[in-house]
Amino acid sequence: MIRGLTLATGLALAGQAGFAACADQESMCETASGGYHIELPEAESPPLVVFLHGYGGSATGTLKNRGMVEPLLARGYAVMAPEGSERNGRQSWNFFPGWEGRDETAFLTEVVQDASDRFGVDTDRVVLGGFSAGAFMVYYLACAAPDTFSAYAPVSGGFWRPHPEACEGPVRMFHTHGWTDNVVPLEGRILGGGRFHQGDIFAGLEIWRVANECADTKPSGFSTTGQFMRRYWAGCADGSMLEFALFPGGHNVPKGWADMMVDWYEGLPGG
């Protein structure tokens, strides 16, 4: 059921014409496996960006990132912020193969269908993005079940060691990472006294190139967008696309990411 404030109250609190009744950042849209917040543009049957928060974050915190949310709404995209499951007393995602906990692929499929039933979002145009631990979740879901969503847009996250031996494919992925990220460094790092080891981002890109059946490791092209230095691999398996964007900052969702990602997505076949 939909809990919380009325739509009019939510609009007044948010100052945002697209707020749905259970997306006022205080109440939550509930499903059998969890919950989410969502903001809607004025367009009917909008495409959807599902964005997963980092370790210790929250759905409410995701929507407070107005520098990310408002450009997406302005481009006609609904923005969903699912709530992570509890891990070690904090909200995160059950991303690593073999961990016990919520089936996150089933949960994310469930909340997208719920948003379609409630608000009419287009389930054929869903981008799964995420930050940090949320980006880890994006990587592992895309690896195991790339057909779940139409594209993937992780920020500041990748695989953990041991890296997957292989991923399913093809995949359409736009990975963004900070050059000076010291929380999820490009080379990875050791955590938990050696129990965990974040993987190497470039090793992860190699796995995606293999999944996409790219004939060469060499990028197909390079570009710059504002602060972002970009490289991409095209001409691989039908329906695939892989792009990597570096920015000079650290561990954050950088300014300009939302518009850059949407431009990339809308340039894809069927985007």
C-alpha cells in the first residue's frame, strides 16, 4: 500500500511538480521485498533511472542529491531510489555471489514492476545505476543477468576479487570513476583485515569486453565532455556498448554525470 503524506503535501514539501505520493522522501512505496522512493517527470510512460545508494546510505539520501535527480527529471526520466537491505547493521546490497540475504535481482525487478503498475513507467527503458556499493551491485547484476534492464550506469564501483571468470553478455554499460577515488581506487584495495579485496577497474573492463565479444582491446574512440575523459568500445556483439568515463575528482557522483549518461543512453539503439 501507499503510506505517508498526500500528493499535495508532498509537492509542497518537495517543491517538485513530479513527486509521487509515496515519494515525498518521508514515506516509501512498499513491495513484498522492500521499498523505494520515486520522483516522476510530467511526461506519461517515462523511462526510468533506478539509482542504488552506497554502503550506509538510503533511498532518501539518493533523492537529496538534487544535482543528479533534477537533470534526470528535466530530461523526462523518472528517478527511483530503492532501499538497500541490512548488512552488518547498515544499509547496503547483497551483491557478492554466495552471500546470504535478499535476492537483489528479484527485488529490483519487483520494484520496477511495482512502479510500472502504480505510475506507468516504461519497463522497456530502465537504466540501472548506482554509487559505490550500489555500483558493485550494478556490476554483479549486469554480469549474471544483463537482460534484466536495458542499460547499466555504475559510478565509483566495480567487481571484487576474485573477479568473475566470465560474465553473460552482451551488456550496455557506461562506467564512471574518479581519478583520485581513494575509497574505491582504480586498482582496488584490501578491506576487513584481508577478508575482502576490491577489484581492479581495468580488469573489470576486460571482462566486459570479453562478454561483449570485442575483437580488440583497443578502444574504438575517445572524447571529452566537460571534465570527463571518455573512451568506448563499439562494433562488438550486436546490442552491446561499453564506455568508461574518468573525472578528476574522488569518490562521488560528479556534477554533469546525469546529462552525460542520458546523452549516452539516448544514443544507443532503442535508447
